Amino acid sequence: MTGAGCGIGEINLPQHSIKWREKSGLNRLPIPTVALVQGGCFGGGTGVISACDVVIAADNAMFSITEVRWGLTAAIIIPQLCDAIGVRQVRRYALTGERFGAEDARRIGLVHEVVPLSELESAGAKVVEQLLANGPHALTETKALAMESSFGGMDVGDAAYARLVRMHSARRQTPEASEGLASFAEKRAANWADKT
């Protein structure tokens, strides 16, 4: 790979296909998943938690769908984000790249519960205890049924999946993405004027 994650075509496409499979696999895992979030959760991290069944955030958590700030798209996490927070909220937060706190994340549906940092682990343990009290086959079947009606539940063989991976990979190879990633690595504002 070259640059700050910007890969050459032959390397880039398989790399992003793997990232999609990881998030899709987490989303489709037949057992319930619980995410506990503290501190910063940015970019692909929002895709990871949107693929989880239950998300609890500490009151110090900050979130952002940052890809556009770097000249990229969030193509491979958009399906899970749309399922978690809805298209309307994705349009706002994925287009602005703005940061938002735990309470806003709860309000839009990215997290289910916000607790003080000191209570995060016990809140997670409580959810796990509730999950373990349920029938394991009923949990698996219920999750599978829910995924059948979700965009994030698309199969890796779907044409829509292949399109998202191609778009994500191609975007990372543009001059705009190179400038965005360089500005991120160099901790400076991007110069978009010459990179369109």
C-alpha cells in the first residue's frame, strides 16, 4: 500500500472487500453482539458499532463519520449506518463529517444507551446477562429474520455489495482522497481547490 491507507488498484480492491466482509460478518454473526464505546469512535468505527446488535456508550464518547473530510466516501459502512440511524441521519452526518456526542448518538439511534464512564462495563454485563437468559436458537433466528429486511444484511455475492466495494476502492485512488489523507496525516486543513 501507499500513502495513508490509499492503495494501488490491485491491492486496494481486495483490501476493501476484506473490510466489507469484516463489517458484514459482524452484522450477520448468528450470535448477538454488544459494543461498549468510550472516547473517540470515528470513520470505520461508526460502521463497526452500527453492525452490532446492542451499543452502549460512555458519556465521554464522541462520534463522527469522517470519510468526506479526507476526500473519501463511507461506501462500505453506509448499509449498516442506514440500518442503524436511517438515511436521513446518514445524509447529515456522513455529508458534514461533524462530530457529535453520546447523547446525540443515542437520539439518532447509533447507540442504545448512554451511561457514565464508570458504569460502562457493568451496563454491558447487564445486557450480556439478559442475552444469556434467552433461548440461543431463538436469538439466532430472530436476528436472521431482522437481517432479512435490512440493507446491511445484503450478501457478499450481491451486485450491490460489489458496487460498494468498487466505489470505495476507486474513491481512495483519487487525487482528492490523496490530498485528504495527506492533510489528515499532516494535521492540516485540506486544500481542495487543486484536487478536483
